[in-house]
Amino acid sequence: MSTIPTTEVLIFDTSEEYRKQGVSILRPSFDIASKADGAQKPIYAGTQIESPATGYIFLNWDSKAHHQAFIASTSYGPLSEVLKLALGGPPKIYHVIFNDNPIAFQQPVTEVLIITLKDPSHRAEVFDILTKISNLTEKMLVFGSTLEDENTIVLVGGWQSVEAHWEMVAKPEPKAAIERLFALANKDHLFHVALSSFSGN
């Protein structure tokens, strides 16, 4: 199995221009980012299904250091210029090394869940719950602590539809596990996105 990448997770308020043009407005910025040393193609991006006011970008890197080196490079200025056309404000950026390769991005619908531990002492139990759910979905659902804050955990799950997600979590075993999870961690973000892939020019 290939080495698990460091995934940059970027969540942003979409600009009016983005809402007019859609995700294709991001293509020029991806043409630049895809050429960066350590950037893995494709780049995934999309608009939140629940609200078009929120957009997502997922970019796999060989490491966080590769992303930081790109930010320090001369290519980053032109990228930020074209990227800001799509952004309605400063984005939230996380870096995560998931427990397995994030194949969820390739599915028709990707669930994005961000939780924060109510107490760091709950980490082992929370990771145990998430590992069981990940294994139950045959790693279609993966998770990891952010490199910025180990108490914040990002989970992505691949589904055929939003309805398929809700049907799965209504079953007794996952329902009980998720109720326990949310007793131990705050649910900061739970939405869905239909992602497009971009390989750049």
C-alpha cells in the first residue's frame, strides 16, 4: 500500500463569483498547486450539498513540510491571487494524516465531520469508536487528528448519497457508537460535498 499522504483540508465561504461559476473557478489555482513539489494529484474540490455558501478543497501532500515549502515559494503569490476570487473570507485550513488512504473523495458524496474532544483523556475511546466505524465501512470512512491541534479530529466518509449516510447511521450498532462519540466530543462540522477531481495542466 502506498504511503498515506498528509491531506490539506480547506473549508471556505464561497464568493459570489464562485457561486456564479461553480467549482471550475478554482481550476487556475489548481494548475499552479498541482506543479508544486510534493503535491499529489488529483486535487479534489466541491460545494457543500447543504449550502452553496461553503466550499471545500482537499489536496494530498507528501508531507506538511512540502505544503509549507510551497507557501514560502514564489509560485504561492500567483496562486493566492487567483484563489481569492473564489473565497468569501479567510478559509479554515487543517492538515490531517488519516488512518488510511482517503478513497472517500472518489465517491459521489463525501461526508465531512470535524469533532473536538471534550477532554483529552477521551482520546483512546474516541479513536477506538472511529476505528470500528472505519473498519465497518472497509475504510470508506477514515479519520485523523489535525496536525494543528491533536484534540481536533477530521473524518471523511464516502457515500453513494446523503440518504445512504443517514440510513447507515440509523442502524442500531452505528447509532449507538455515534451517540457515544458525541458524548465524548463536540460536533463542530457535519456536512456533505460532491467533489470534482482536478489533475492540473
